[in-house]
Amino acid sequence: MIEFKNDKARETYQNVDDRLKCAVYECSKWCDKRKLPFVITRCIDEMIPGVSKTNIHADGRAIDISVIHWTTDDIDDFVYDMNELFSDSIGAYSLTDKKPRFVVYHNAGAGWHMHLQVRK
Ligand SMILES: [Zn+2]
């Protein structure tokens, strides 16, 4: 089940890229099978000065997911499985290695989370 951390996440989710919404639905079903919470914390948002490296959130092509109550195995499996499913077809191209990548587990300054992203 898709949940939202707050009203801003819920409201801005309506306008994210349709390819991203389809993939997010599959991600949420993966989490349902494991009985993991699937909480969207951020969708369309301004760039954060000094933290954001791209405008991908402002563009509606990325969302963030909380990993609260997930185990290390859950995190590793999610990154592996969802990248296998979606990176080649819709994943955004990494700034560092130029490879397409749908899921990035990272801490860009606001805590560790899953960043899901699609290309232009
Ligand atoms: Zn993000």
C-alpha cells in the first residue's frame, strides 16, 4: 500500500511522471509481499541549495521512499530487484558512471532513503 509522509508528498505525487507512477506501484507491491511499509516522503520539490545535484525532483521524475523498519537485507534486495526490473528501460542516467539506474539508496544530507528516478 502506498502511503505518504505528509500532504505535500501526497499532493505533488499526482503530477509525477507516469512511467515513474507505474514503477512505484510495482515497488509498493514488492513491499506488500514482505509486509514492509512503503512511505513516499518527497515527490516534486525545489532543489535544495548545497544538497541537490540535479533538478530531477523539480522535474517530477523522482520520488523518495522511507526505509524506516526495513532491514539491511530488505534494502539490498529492493535495490537489486527494482534495478533489474526498471533501470534499463526507464532509469535515469547516473551523473557519476553514466549508467541508467532506477533506484539509488543514498544519504544526500537529509538521511538515508531510497531515491527512485526515471530518465527524460
Ligand atoms: Zn530523491
